[in-house]
Amino acid sequence: MYTIKDLKNKFNISRSTILYYDKQGLLSPTKRSSNNYRLYDEKKVDRLSKIVMYREAGISLNKIKELLDIKNTEVSNILKNRLNQVQLQIKQLKIQEKLVLEILTKEVIINENHSFTNRTWTEMLLNLGYKEEDLLTWHRDFESNSPKKHYKFLKSLGMDDNDIKNLLEKIRK
């Protein structure tokens, strides 16, 4: 049998969280000890493990309660719906990321007092998850849509004409 302290340490959650789950009907103790401590058996520990996992996946407590009380096929449907929501959020964030990057690019072209260099710009894009090929594609698209603005952008990052020439040769391959 496990006490609240055991569960708290095992799952790295607070005592108040465990008590809240009890109050919400998600996790009741198996029994009470002689000194009135709440005690939980392995079945309850497994249930708490699922609760913690579902919370980490961003599923609401109401949905978790449903998930714990229904059949596996319905669980799969709820999880598929959550996955679809997450994928939609990622898609929306990617659109926002692209828009912010476009605005930032324009700002770098217009404002000569920016803090970007070629290195810091590249590092920023790599940290956003862009790969080397993505960067080349980005430059290729920028160059084909607006060569003058692309040149001005590269110059504003501190690139000299030789570096720009090398980059343009690389993206034309």
C-alpha cells in the first residue's frame, strides 16, 4: 500500500494535487490506515499513472475522468481527437512562425540598427528547427521573389559581396 507521500514522490506531484484528484472523483484511496492516512493499492497507483500521463498530454480533468471510466475504443477516439487538436495547434503556430519571420526579415531590411548578423540569424533559424536545406530553400525563395530585397537583407546582416556571391551560387545548385 502507498501513502500520499509515496505517491507524491513517485509521480513528482503535490499532496494537494492528489487530494484534489480525490475530491474530483478521479482517485479515491483504497482504504484508510489505523491513524486515518489514505492508502492506495497497485490498481490506484496505475490509475494515478494514467491521470498524470493524460495531464502531461494536455487532457482536461473532465476528459480524463471519461477516459478512465470508458472502454478502450472510446479512449482511442478521445486520444485521436486530442492528437488532431495538437496537430492543428502546431499548424497554426507554424503559420504564425512564418509570419513573424517575414515581419522580422522586413524589419532587418528597413532598420539598420538591428542586432542580427549572418551568424545570429542562422542560429536563430536553426534553433527554430530549420535544417540546412530549409535555410537554402528560404534563401532560394527570397532570391527568386525579390532579388534586390534579398541582397539588401544579406548586406544588412553584414555579409560582404563575396559571401553573398557564394550563397547565391550555393542556392542555385
